[in-house]
Amino acid sequence: MASASGEASAAGGGKVACAAWIRRRDEKAAAARVFAAYGRAGAAGSPPAVEVLGFDSQECALSPSPLARAVLGEGGAGDAPRGIAVHPAGDELVCATAKGCRLFKLIFEEFTVRIIPRDAPPLESVGPQKCLAFSTDGAKFAIGGEDGHLRIFHWPSMNVLLDEPKAHKSFRDMDISLDSEFLVSTSTDGSARIWKIDEGAPLVNLTRSSDEKIECCRFSRDGMKPFLFCTVAKGSKVVTVVWDISDWKRIGYKRLLGKPISTLSVSLDGKYLALGSHDGDFCAVDVKKMEVSHWSKKAHLGSPVTSIEFCPTERVVISTSNQWGAELTKLNVPADWKEWQVWLVLLALFLASAIVFYMFYERSDSFWNFPMGRHQPSKPWNLLKESPPVPEDQTPW
């Protein structure tokens, strides 16, 4: 585990209250550039702010000082950051505060980064928001408030697709499906609802028994298995339940972390889930096997894990808690195949095939070694002990 400057520092100020990854696709660069966005609470002499830090994949570390910083306010309680959502293109981010949401434009140059505040009237006075989410294609943005108000916007026009003041008693969690067709939301009262985004209307309520509470929710991301994962609490027991999104029926469940869950996340390729607990532990789960592949105990000792974000290019996560700020952790899971490794295997297979073909050519008595030209025997038909065939009369009559 590597610390990610969660504590107050001279460069940044107060503790990190929320964090997210930024992925920049540069046509000139061979690989995507990765950064981290921090929402840092205010401290003595330092107002709350949004920061952008560089990420070194080789060292699995963030830059010690921010590459760019934008102040959120004068330092009052209403300006403290509560959540961050980054647009999939990596050029915009939204930061939630107690007053509402602030929109920032990100400009990445060769050696510098700039954060520019942008006006977004539909977001600025919505009050405290519990959930922020961009769709995978970046065309939709949804927010869920502490007052239970759900808003879904078309991005970047900010046209309202859905505005439901009484979606829930108060939001607990939210996510948008990979195809941007559905939104799932959960409430602090334990209920969960599926919304049809394009129609701007609720579709179905997930079934549960009277003593069950549906808490955290995430859609699958591998593009092959359209599932919905939810953590369901029943007394002191918590299980991860899988729903089939074709009919919204339960497929099965499994007890993974074995303790109350505070947050749930899924990697961009859909191969891993991450579950954080109320006592500071978190684990990474192999979705294919539904088995724990990594366990970090006491990552945020005694403090609930408020968020876990998977790095878009590496098996690394940023986790946050109110007491300890942010922690950067490299997951102890099997390494993924890189693109160059796949090409190397294909080249090796091609060379192996060529060698086998050459050996077959050299040793085979088949057609390939049939004598040609002047090397043919003068009387091949003698080998068969037969007379050569007599040609037919070629005259036309």
C-alpha cells in the first residue's frame, strides 16, 4: 500500500474528502495519460479546493504536489467537497458541495494542467448531493440528492431528461448501465429502483423482503454479461446479490467481505468489484469466479471507506475515508496481458508454424519432393512394370 497524501500537506491543505481518476487519450502519445482528481477540504489558511495530480504507473505513486488547483470557496462548510465525477473524455469534472455542484474544465498541455471554472446554472443551486455519475459514453449526467431528488441531464447541453423530486427518501447509491439505457438508485430506507433514462420514468422496483435493505449498487462493465450487483443487508449479515437486467430477477448471491459494506465499485473492464467496509477494510473480487482476490485490512483503520475508484489503466485503486483522507493501493491480483505481449505470442505462434512447415517440407516424401525437370527418371513407367500408354489418334476425322 502506498499513501496518497491523504493527510494535510503544505502543498495542498486539508484532508482529501473525495477522489477520482482522470484518463486522457492523446493521439500523439502511445498510451493514455492518467491523473487523479482530489477534492480537498479546507484547513487553517487553506480554503477547500479541487486538485489534479500526476500518476506514475511504474512507481505506483501520485505526484507529491498538485499540477493544478482551483479554489472552491472561502472556506465555509458549504464549500467543502463531497464528491467528484470526471467526464469519460477527461476534459471536465463536477465537484459536489453542500450548496450544489461546481463544473470545471480541464486543459492538459505537454507540461502543464489548468483547471478553469465553468458556469452551470442547473447544477449550482441543487443543494447537497450524495451521488454523481456520468454515463460511459459521456452523453448523460445524473445526480441524486440528500433530499431524494433525482436529476438526469443530457451532456453537455444540460437539457433535462428526468427531474423527479421524490425519487427516494434520501439517496444511498446510484449507477448508470454500460449502454446508458438504465439507471439504478438505492435509498437510505433500503429500497432500490430502476429508471429508463431515455423515457425519463421509473421502470421497476427491485424485489426485497421486509427485513432486507438494498444498499450499494453497480452495473457490470465487461459488455458480455448484463448483470446488476447490489449489496443487501439482512440484520448483521451482508451479501452481494446478482440481478439479471433482462428480467430484473435475482440470479444468486454470495457473502464476500463478511461485514457491513460502506461502498461498492467496479473496474472499467468489469473484471473486478471492490467492496469497502465500515471499519476501514476493503477487498477486490474477481467477478468471473466471484472470489476475493485481494484484501486490504485496516486501510482506513476504524473509519468507513467512503469511496473506491479503480485506475483505468492499472490494477490500482484510490480509496477515501473522512478520517484518513486518501490511500493509493496496488492490488495483489494476477497481472493483465499487455497489448505487446499478445502480439509477441502471435508472432511466436507464427514462427512455430513456419518451422513445422519447413520440417515437413524437408522430410516428407509427398508431392513436395517429387522429382522435377531433368532430374526425373528417364523411364518412370518401368517402375510400374507397365508399358507407357499409347496416345490416341489426334486427327479430326
